[in-house]
Amino acid sequence: MSRRSEPVYLDHNAGAPMRPDVRDAMITVLQDAGNASSVHTHGRKARGRIEEAREAVARLCGAKTRAVTFVSGGTEANMTALAPAWQDQGTPFYLDKLFRSAVEHPSVVTGGRFPAIDQAVVPVDSHGVVDLGALEDLIKDAAPSLISVMAANNETGVIEPLSDIAALAAKYSHFFHVDAVQAAGRMPIDIEAWGADVITLSAHKFGGPQGMGAVVVRSTARVPAPLMVGGGQENWRRGGTENVSAIAGFGIAAKAVLEDAADTSHFSALREKLEDGLRTVCPETVIFGEGTDRLVNTVCFAVPGIAAETALIAFDLERVSVSSGSACSSGKVSVSHVLTAMGVDEDTARGALRISMGWDTGTQEIERFLEVWPKIVDRLNPEARNKAA
């Protein structure tokens, strides 16, 4: 089989392939016995692996090591962070409401542990950027509450003005949660610079194992009340026997991200090549979020007259994997709530396709996509083609 005919994976925002060194580390850990809560040699070895990973994840976020709590993934991390009940040095206190942006991931849209009556939605502009004026109007007279805004959107890659939001949160004595699931490996993460009280991560977005995430707080004295209660694991913040192999894999992936962060210029070049190619094929291509800061690995676009559902099938037949939006809703035929919040009309939104690159993406994957795309356009809407191309 030629290299050109091999499957091409361009859906890293849904989940990245596991890095080989992560897989190898997990296999090694799986071959060992030991509960990290046990005091014998095997238990201490397991505990050491967890703490090594905790240190790596903390470095990834610019946080204190004890600020990291391991959980089962991004959804559990968000459910844990989105809590009315918090603790300050063990003393309970309560946040009044949840203010979340209109373009959040479904695990935040549900509101976590806040009842629906205590939730409010912050609008965004046509690029998908939070309307800071509207946010201030919503929060200025509210009792201490929680503001939740993602670092970067999973569908469009649009980056939010986190430091500006943090400034408003501090001005009115609110807490600030950042869903950083799509940020890791694509942009620097710094909980202090962001001014976030809590951020959430998921390992499988950047080459770690599926089913492993983290809640990271800025101050270890102020933490959300546990979602999973039981034993004293994770400093009493998340009960249940730790998944040592997955945690170890998370740590290896975090170290790799820190090493990769020295140079992400290749992503910029790949995105430019991709977007230039899209417009060469179809001059009327709409690139969502264009004109504002976006993740360099993500391109969300639509071509008038081409439905995403049909295009996905055509790509799959060509052995190219792309997405029509977030993986959590890709099994449904529905309009993206993100694009709707941005004011995109329904017909255009139904054509939205997402290309997302990652640690194993190279020029050949983008070239293969651009080789396949004109053939798909010719089948689905030949009038959209640039006849001069």
C-alpha cells in the first residue's frame, strides 16, 4: 500500500492518537502490581508514578504540584469545577450563580452542579469571542459567583480574552473557571497569567490516554467540593482507587507537550497551506473565526451548497477522517450551538467541517486532504469550484 493511500487522521480536537512513549509507559505500569494507597514497596512505587505525573501536569499549567487533582476526563473535570459549593481551608462557602459563555463545550453547557435557575449565558460576537460588556452587565450586581469560559473553542479554535475576563471577575469578586481541554499542546497554559481560579484538562487531546483528566486550582486552600467522595485519594478531592497507568501516561504526554512548545511554527505553516488550498478550490469558502486569534491547529470552514454530513461520508470513503464539529455531538445531525451563537445562518452552519491537526500531523496529511477535497466538491457542488484553479 502506498503512503498516499494510507488513512489520514485530521480530528485531533476530538482525540489525538496516543504517543508511542505514552503507550510504552502505560504498558510498563500495567505489568506492575500495587495500590498507590498501600505503604509497601509496590504501593510506594505506584504512588511515586502518580506524583511524578502530578508534577509534570502542574508544570504544564504553571501551577503548584498539590494543585492538581486527577479525574476520569474532561467532562468529570468540568463537573467537579462547576460547583456552587467550595471549600476554603476546609471551611465550606457557596457561589451564587454560574455565568458561562454561549459557545462552551456541552459538558459546561449543562451547568455542572448548578441548577438551571442559577445559570446565565454570556453572548459572543460574530467571531465567537465573549462580549465583555455583556459579561460585565450580567455580573456587576451579582453575589460572588462562578464565570466559566473556555480557553479556546473546540469547534472553531477561537481563543478567548482570558486575562480581560479574569480582570472583570476580580473586579466584582467572582471566581473564574477556564476549560483548557483544547488549549493543551496548542497554546501556552498559565493559570497565574490567566487569572483563573480553576482550570480543567483532558489527556487524550494531546496524545495521552482516554479517560484521564485533571482539575487544577490556583490556590490549594480554595477548592471545589468533591464530586466523587469516598476515600482520601487525591488529597480527599476525588475518591476512588487511582488509575496509575493512565495517570503515568498523562504525565508523559504533559512532558512531551512542554518539549514541543518550543516550536509550533509548523502548525502555522500547515494552517496557512490548508486555508490557501481551500480558497483555491472554492473562493466562497467561509472560515469561521477568521480575523481573530485562533488555535494554529484548527480550521472550521463551510462551502455553500455542501452539507457536512454528506462531505464526511465522502471523506471517509477516501480514508480521510475529519469532523463536522465536536466529537460529543458528531453522531447527531444538528446545527452547532457554537455557530448559532456566532450568528451563522442555518444553511451555512449545516455545512461546517473541522480540520484539527496534532503532534503527528505533517505536510503529507494536508496535501492528501487538498488532493481529495476538489474531487468531493466536484461531486457534491461543482458550481462552487474555482474553474480557473
